[in-house]
Amino acid sequence: MSVGSYYKQSASQGMITLQANPEHLKTFQDFSVLAPKAIAAAQRRAINKTLRWLRTHIARAVSQKERIVVTAVRQRLRAYPMSGKGQGKLWFGINPIEASRTGRPRQSRAGVSVAGRSYKGAFYKKVYGGQADIWIRTASKHFRASDYPDSDVSMVDGVSTGWISEGGNDSRFPLAKAKVSLEDVRPQFESWTNRAHNRLLEVMQQELNYELQKYLGGIKRV
């Protein structure tokens, strides 16, 4: 059984779990016996508030570090409020993100630029799906695999992902979609978890004090 906040990673995602360490609640043991519902309410509010705080700060940090618009980063973060097990979770998808979502793409004769990145020989176009993306022909002299991580590259022989048709005609070209790797955010999960747990303790104290004041009749019940 886990005690306190912790994090786990996999190849495509990270998960930060927030939960109070029972040792930090010993000071309020007597109050807990007298008012268990108040303790549970304080814990729920503290965890959920901390999740919102964590989501906001991670989104800003990743946005600044990786040069990605913050709205795109927020779409990779999903908060799960406190469950019956006394845990709240923050999920973060760390698969490469489409370069076209990191900012406003600008097409030129040389290629496409977006959020300070340049993709020579690429073009911004709707090839398939509902929105345009940044693509390059894999036969282009400007194609670099590092600029197109985890991309579905069409194979010449049609094996694996097959051909991606460009422009809806009979002309077929092996294409790769420009993406931005988020691998560099992995080492920060532990740091974020520690910050979040410290923040959780602060908010928990505030919420417990609020419940205690209600219990003692210091403020009106809401």
C-alpha cells in the first residue's frame, strides 16, 4: 500500500498520484475521531485543489520549456478527483505532440515554421483527418527522422502503414508528420510530485483548520 504521493511512468504516459500521508494527520487524530466526515471533506477538497494547482503549473512549465502553446499542453493533462481510496490522480500523455499544435504554423517556399522550429522542405496541408498538419516527403533531402518522432511513415512497399495519398489524386508519396518529442519532461515527474505533495500538506492544513473552526462554532456552516 502506498503512503503519500508518488508517480509512475510508462513509454507513453505519466501518472502522478496524490494522497495524504497518515503520519501527517496524527496531530488531528482526536478531531478525526469526533468528526470523521469533516476530515474526509477536508481531504477531498485539499486533494482536488492541489490537482488543479498541479495541472496549471505543469502546463506552464512544459509550455515554456518545450515551446508549446499552453492550451495544447493542457489537452495532455487530465485530472481525476479524489476517489474512495483517498487518492486523486493527474494523467499526462507524453507521446510526441504534432508540431502543428505547438503554435501557429507559417508556410513559406523553404518549408514550414512554428513556435521557433523550422521544417525545411515540409508543407502545411490537410492530408487526411479533419485538420491540417506539417508533412514532408520521406524522399526529401531535408527529411530528418529526429524532426518526425513516432510518425506514421508510409512504406514504399505498402507494408505496415501503407501509402498516404496526397491531394486525393492518384499520385502517392511516402509522407511523415512533424512532431515534437516530450521525452525531456520525464525527469521532472519526481520534482513535480514532491512539489505537489508539499502543496497538498499546506492546503490540507488550511482545510482542516476550516473544518475545525466550523466544528468549534467559530464560523457559520456553509
